[in-house]
Amino acid sequence: MEIYAGLEPEAKQLVHEHSEVVARLPLTFLVFTLVDIRKWSSLFQPEQRYFRALFEQLSAFDNPQFESVFGDLSHFEVKVGCERARAADPMTARAELENSLRSKGAYAEWRSRIDAIFEKLEPLLDARLYAPSDLGPRLVVMIYGQGVAIERETLWKRFREAAVRVPLSLGAAQTTAPFLAELFTGLPPSAAANAAPTLFQALAWSKGYSPLDSWIIEAGDGLHALCEQKAREINGAPGVTGVSYDRLRAYRERLSDAIYSKVTSANLAGPLELEAWLETLDAKPQEGFTLHSAPVVLDFVRDILVLGGNGSLIINNSFVEWSSVRALERAHPRVLVARFGVRDKLKPFSSLLLFSKPRSSDVIPMMEDPLGS
């Protein structure tokens, strides 16, 4: 296998700098890592730092330490015949290895060995990546659209040990609209009052701030409009990274058309082959569809809609959920605002043809689904 095949220059340089340990790594660990770093420019800075720390840590192991971490996986690969893979490049090798592991019923066992490796690696990587001062709190603001059915007593149970819940008070506002307008524009309902800095503006004044430090992810586009309004008033840019499911409608339709065309016109062997094709699908949203249209953000949106989350392409709240989770994992924002909406009810039978376009005579009217939202 040509390990440098398909790698962007920065990824090639990283692999070359650590070529000695790369030559020792178990094949599956190496191949999946190479696939993860191949599009280096599509990685957020925290991800790039993570992979640099990973290779540095692997190179720092002496022989007993290396065997302690990777010995079980190496023996397992010999047992199931992974060394017989003969693919020419990492992407093809990953598909071949994954197919082989699944066909032999060994995928779950392999996955457990990979998990065991990272249980040993993560504390070492965290020590390289983070000083105690870097582990400060992050703010996540969750807003639910009117009509969304919420079980308030159970909603936050999972987060009690990991976070502190601070309920938002509407103050003098009678409805959510003026409250959100004041929160995201700094303009109080009274025209006579002076505008105050927004949360994003206050954060932007801090040292080393980037628009990637603040994210808005929403089902609609109301918060995007408020941020744009504030930007016009101060003759500047919004200064945040914003992703709106509604604003991506044309892009989502383009993706759906491409997927439907592929599924109906090609002899796909199965889901893994479709997934491999989706990873090569070069279709990014146009600049302007997002607040802060950096290339890494456009790649992020594509990955979420095509690969990254169950139902993200067709269900607004799935898009918000998966985008928020992945943004927190990958970009490490200091503030993230997630606004959920009321989703449309999935239609029986016709929902099976998710990417098709029914005839006008077959179209079923959209209905909102508050309970399912």
C-alpha cells in the first residue's frame, strides 16, 4: 500500500516525520488514521493538534510501551488475516479491511480492541494537549421553538454530572421573539434605550478570538437574521459561525438528487459501497449559505448532511442535534447556540423513498409533528 496516496501535503509531512513508528503500527490502526487525516485542510485546528499529539505520543513509546498498547491488536490482525489486504491506497484499504472484518464476523471484536487502545492513549494525549487553564467551561444555549413538546423533568438528567443548567428568564418580555431579539442584537424593546453588546461581541473582544469560537446551529434561520441585523448596524461581519437547516434547502435538494440518481442508476453492492461513494461526493454548499463561510465550515456542513448523522439530510432537528455534537467534538467552540424547531411528520410509505421526487398528484401535504420533535 502506498501510504501517502491521497494525503494532502500537511498530512504527508506529518506521516513522514514519524515514519519510523508508522512502519510499526498495526495495519488497521494505520489505515483508519491515514483516512482520518488525508484531507488535512478539512480538519479544524483542535483536530489538527490532536493528530500531531497522537503521532508524537506514538513516536515517544519505547518497545515495551508500544507492545502494551498495540500487542493485542497486532495478534488479532494476524488471526483474522488482515495482513493479506493488498489495496493500493488507504481509502481502498479501509473499505477492503472493513468488508473483510464484517464478512468474518470479527468487526465487533476488532472495534473493542481499538476502543481499548484509545482508553490507554487518551489520558496521555490529554496531558500533551491541555494545560489545566485550557479546560475552562463552555456555554451551550439550547432554544426550543414554540410547539415543541418537552419533558422538562427528564430533559437534563443525562447532563447533571457534566454540566450546570441555567434556565433562561424572559425578563420583561412577554414572548420569546423580543427576548431573542434583545439577546442576539443587544437592542432592548424600548427604542429609547441604548444597545448593549451581545454575548458574541463580548467574546469577540477576548484575546485570540475567532468566529469558530462561537456557533449558531438552528432548524430555522431567525437567529441568523438577528445576527446579520446586528452586523449591519455596526458595519461589520456577524463574527460567528452559523449553520441553518432552512438556509441550506437548495443545497440539501442538490445532495438528495445526486444520491437518488446514484442509487437508481448504479449497481451498488450494498451500504458500504454507497458510503464509499458518498465520501468522494464533491458537493459543497455555496459561500453565503452559512455565517462565516470558511472552507472548513463548508466541508463540515457537507460531512454532516452526507455522512455525519442519522436523518440530518431530511429532519431539521436531527441536523441541529448532530451538527451541535460534532461541532463541540471537532471545533471546540466556547459558545454554541442550538435552536430546535417543530419538524415535519414523516409520511408512511412515501418516506421510504427519501430522496425521490414524487409526481405532483402524489404529493402528501406537510404536517407538523410537535410530539416527534
